[in-house]
Amino acid sequence: MSKTVLGIYDLSEASFSTGACLTLSDGPLELGWRHSGLTSDFIAEAMSLPFAASKTLHANIHHSIGYLSNELIENAVKFRQPGNIIIESCIALDVFMMRVRNEIDTDTSARFQLILAKMLSAEPGELLIQQIEENAASDATGSGLGLLTLLADYDARLAWVFETSGKDRVTLTTTASLALPLSSNG
């Protein structure tokens, strides 16, 4: 079983023992886009609840957690092989952490690793502007903006672990952390 780690290695080893764990089960209704939105809204609401005393702070944290959650879950739903998606999340000190695990095929794994290598070797803000310009000039359906926005605009920290899990299957574990503002000014 081979293992490749891209991004922040220490983050890929983070513990989620004090957090919540959800499983999006594959079944007769098929996992779809609506599951991404519903699940990310639930996670954002649950994780931002401790900050409800300040409407502004709560809104900022809810938005940031919701955006990050939605991006990671949408990618898992969009590129997965049939099977469950495991989602873990927690808040430790002033950091929101999330881990999403799903299976992808080997071709998707290879393409994604190339994209990530390019993304991690350049400044995210510059790549984001370049991608926006490329999207505006083409008819391509995939935007490629989600992860770049997380890196450039949200200062998210990300790690991806690719582990061969069987014939033409790779388990992809995406872990992200996001510093939370400690005041409504942040």
C-alpha cells in the first residue's frame, strides 16, 4: 500500500478525538450536491455555536467554516468512487479543523496530485487571479477556484494523503485547518 502526502505533513497527522464525525452514506438516493450544502451548513452551525454571543463574530466564523466545509465536501462528492464519505471536524483552541475521507480512482488521483503540486509550488493569490482569467477566457466547466480561494483568501492550511486502497482505488484524505478570529474585528 503506497502513501503520498502533499501539503502540510503535520496537519495530515492531526487528531480529531474531541470532534464530531459524520458519515455520508452511499445508497439508493445517491450522494449529490444537496448533501454538500446541507452537511456544510450543519457543520458551520454546530461549530460556530460557541461564538453566538457576538453576532458579527458568529457570522464571520459561520461563513468561514461553511465555505471551507462546502468546498471539501463538494470535491469529495464530485470526484468520489461509490462508497461512503467520512467527515470529521473540531475546534481546538482558536482553530477549526476538518478532515474528509473518500475513495477516488487512480486516474483522478494522478491528475489531482499534479494539480496540487502546481498549486503548492506557487503563490496562491497569483494562481487564483490566473485561474479567474483562464476561466473567463474559456468555456471550461470546472472552475478550479475553491481550493485556491481557501489558500489565498482564507489562509487555510491543507494536507492531502493519497493511499492505494485496492485495484484502481485510492483513499483520499483531505485535512484542513482555519484560524478563527478571536474578536469581531478579525
